[in-house]
Amino acid sequence: MIILVRHGQTSANAGGLLCGRADVELTELGARQAKALATAIGTPARVISSPLQRARDTAAAFGRPVEIDDRWIELDYGALDLLAYGDVPAEVWRQWRADCEYIPEGGESLTALGRRVREACAEVADAAATEDIVVVTHVSPIKAAIAWALDTGDDIAWRLYVRDASVHRILTGAPGPRLVAFNESYPPPD
């Protein structure tokens, strides 16, 4: 099974900021969330992570060697990185939602992200049919992986909400990928 894990909380996502390639760290809560995730999920055969610190720190909680795969990095928001959602011009939101090929200034399109994530999913699908593979990543790659599992377009990203420190499970093998869990959460003890 492919077990997609969104990293724990950061000050950027707690503050309502678009956080793409900015390399922010986990908050104290985020570190506790990472430990809770690792405890709940158990010991997978493999742990793969985005190269960004918030994902690597979450992946480290599993106590296994971590494979870094750049294809799992967050969407490049370009000039929009670290802007509050409300500070993104309405016209940009309209363009972005209407066209998966739209590229924010200096950024990346949802279509480009979808291609790289689908490739990464296909690469681990056979192994994930017989062993659990945890992939620690971000909102947009999780949405793209779900689109891969559901065999749908990248525009589904606008209809999904992915919580901090959430778990999403995709069964692989015959008859093909199947989404079996979405937005599971394991809150850390206080």
C-alpha cells in the first residue's frame, strides 16, 4: 500500500500562507504530530520523502532510512510563495482554477506537478502491492496521487482538502490503484 502522509504543522500553514518551496520547519505541534503519525502507522518497509525540511522531519519520526525523492516536493508557487491566501489576487485564483496549465509567475502548473507525481506513484506501485511504503509529502502532491489512484484529471485538486498531518491510503496491484482512506488523522497527546 502507498501511505501518503502530509507533514506536520508549520508556522506557514498555521498562519494561512501558501507554502510551496519555502523550506520551513515544523512547529512544536508539528513535531508531536509526526511522532503520533509514526506510532499510528507503524513500521513501513520504506519511507520516501520530499526534500523539504518539514517533510524530512516528519519522515524521520518513522525511525527508518528515508529516501529523498524530488518528485514529491510541493508545487512551486513562484512569486506567490508565503503569501496569505487572501492576498492572492482574485483573478489569479480564477485563472488557476480554470486552467491546470496555468503557471503562477516563476512557479509550476498543476499539470506539471501531476506528471511528476504520477510517475513517482507508478514507480512504487508494484512494490506497494506487497509492502507498505510511506511517502511524506505536501498538499498538492497528495492531491495529484489521489488523482492518479482515481484515474481523474488534475483539476480534482480544487475539490480536495488535505489536513495537516493527515494520512491517505492507496492500494495497488490488480485491478489497479484504489483510494481506500482519505484524511485520516492521529492527533498527538497533549
